Amino acid sequence: MKERYVFLLFILCLCISYRSKSVPEEEITVRYSEGVGVHVGEFGAFNQTPHEAVLAWMKELTGQWKAAGWRFAMWNFRGGFGILDSERPDVQYENYKGHKLDRKMLEVIKES
């Protein structure tokens, strides 16, 4: 059987609330310790990545972010990276208002 490699695609972007200019890493540490919030701008996993691997990865990341007091946003809500209509081949979808809902992924997000 031929092995198939699927790349786990994710975009991780830390957005620091400071007048939208570039901020050196040393200053980020100081500002975070002074109460400046951190927002992980976008993240997600390509819909051809095995679903159980994606859920474990998301649970690990979002758990760490929650513990650190960070907030996040998914790459998209609906589509290949989202919880609706992702067309992942290994997901049992639930019908939600005419859309295919990935209930397991929704539950991971809700826990965070």
C-alpha cells in the first residue's frame, strides 16, 4: 500500500494590540506581562488531514491558549478549514439548517 502524506496546514498569527506597528519580540513579552492581550489570528487544518489528528491537534493548541488567557479565531467558519461544510471525507456530519456540521470539532471549540 502506497503511503500518502498529508500536510497539516495551519496559519498561526499572534496579533498584539499596539497601534498596528511591528513590535520586536522582547517588547511583546513585556507588553504581555503588563496585560496586553494576545489573539491567535487564524488557525486551522486542511480538510484532507485525518479528522482525529486535527481534533487532537486543535484540542492541544486551544487548551494551551486558554490556559495562557489567549483568544483565537479559526481560518474560516464554513469551508475546508471550518466546522461547517468542510467536506472532510472521514467525518460523520450532522445536518444544521441545511449545512454539514462537524459536531466533534464544534465541541473542541466550545471547550476552549
